Amino acid sequence: MQRSALSAIPLDPPLIQFDAIHVNAISDASGIFIGTNTQVYWTTSGKANSGLGEVSGENNYVVNNVNTVHDNDIIDAPYTKGDLVIGRV
């Protein structure tokens, strides 16, 4: 059985180089990491309610609308493993 010549070639990690990174907004569960790093206990939880949705494009109008959101959840997202943190770290 012959070995493939390609399997003997060591592969270098890819080189990715940016001249600049511009961040316009940070959303939930987002991060900017530089260098070798590990995000320990990286978790996220979230919920959003929208009674209207989204209006996009040009020259769109929403007139005399009535929106109702009935959200009778007792717990929106259950937390486990002590994930609940009050305030900002």
C-alpha cells in the first residue's frame, strides 16, 4: 500500500493579517479577541420580543398601528450551573 506524498507535508497554521478592524457595534454574545486566548465559561442567554417586527427599505411608513406583546413566561431562559450574574463584571 502506497502512502500519499501529501500526507507527509507538515501544514502551517493559516496566516490572517488585518490592517485594521473597525467595530461599529457589539451585540449580545460577541467578542473581540487578540492573540492566543481561551474564553473560559463563555455562555450566553437572551430573549427579544417584538410587536411590530422590522420595517426596512426607503419611504416606508407605519401609521396608526397598535402592537401588543403578550409575554406570560414566568422564566424566559432558565439559568444553570450558576450562570446568573447580577450587574456587569
